[in-house]
Amino acid sequence: IQVTKRTVTGIRMEGREIPADIVVSNMDVVPTYRNLLPGQKAPEKTLNQERSSSAIIFYWGIRGEFPELDLHNIFFSDDYQREFRQIFEEKQTPEDPTIYVNISAKDQPADAPEGSENWFVMVNVPSNTGQHWDDQIARVRATVIKRLSHTLKRPIEALIEEEDYLDPRRIEARTFSFQGALYGAASNDKFAAFLRHPNFSGRIQNLFFCGGSVHPGGGIPLCLHSTKIVSELIPDAV
């Protein structure tokens, strides 16, 4: 992002400069400052806020159908408080995680071959602060398979024909979400919503921000609302 005298002038990419009167960054606010604005003073207190949780996600092609499951399915932990204590205080994957299973083929049958289902299986985990993720992914996978097999009374692992996964490292590498956090800064404080980075820069004129790491928060509805806020701010800046 090009800045002259504290005003945006455009962007530089692939060795060429593209002039612009207004720039909107939808990248996580931390790498926006660290990578795209390296010469500018960053709001360190805001950027150093605790990160939200991340996720381990398994993508499974399941040979077979489960009529007892729906589009959205949640298998809750027996100790919800302990689960989140392990995530946010111990910074480790929970031993008894809540498991979310989405099967889009329940709504769109063409998403999976006939007689099969596509499972998106997600558990909450801490953001990436250097944990031994390979070990934790293996442990979570074994736990999830054991619990789902017990609950559904069918051996899940034997039905997995295709498999891929996301973990905090891959989420960070593929989306630039700092530490692989799903929602930007954590919402573990009643004032958290008021401490998120605003949708505009207080130091650089005509620079705006949207997405889950800035106001009003993470998750698709709030991300979309952040773009609405920016769209309403821009006419006043022109």
C-alpha cells in the first residue's frame, strides 16, 4: 500500500504501481500492517490483542449414508468449560472437543457421489503459537473418529475414502489470518467489540479495513457488515 504524506496514493504489486484515491484492505489487520504497510507506524496495542480460537477441520469423503444426520450436526463436549479452558488458557487442543459436522450433500445431493456423503468435520482449537500440530492433529482425528463411531454406531474410519485437512498453520498460510485465528482478536472480554481495529485508519487518510479481524467482528454476517460500514464511509472520504 503506497502512502505519501499520510495519504493513500495507490498500491504496488508485481513491480508496478497502481494509483488509487482509496484503498480497502480485506486482509487480516495484523499482516496488513506488517506486510503491506511496513514503513508506517502500527497500532501495536491493537495488533497485540489475544487472538481468537482457530480450528482443525477434516474433509472426509464418506462411503455410505447416515439418514440420522442433517445438514448441520453438533456433538457437544461433556465439559464445555474445560474445553474452552484448554483452548484459551492452556493453548492446547481439548481432550473432549465439541464436534461440528456439516454435510452439504444433505441439501445439495450433487455435492457427493450417489450413496456417499461429504463431511466437513470441525473442532475448536487454539490459534497457532508454536504447538506441535502434527501430534495434536493425529490425536484429535482419533478422538473424533472414536466419538462419532460410538455415537453413530458405525465404524467411521473404515468409511473414509478421501481425506484432507486444515489446521491453524494451513489456515494462516492460505488466508494470511494471523496465527490461523478464525475471528481475528479474541472476544473474551466484554469490551472486546469496542477494542477491535476500526474500519478506517486514524493516521492514513483514505485507507479502510474490512473483514473478520476488524470492527464489528468475525463470522460471515459480521464480515459482510464490515463491508457495508466501509461502503458508507467511502462517500464521505471522496
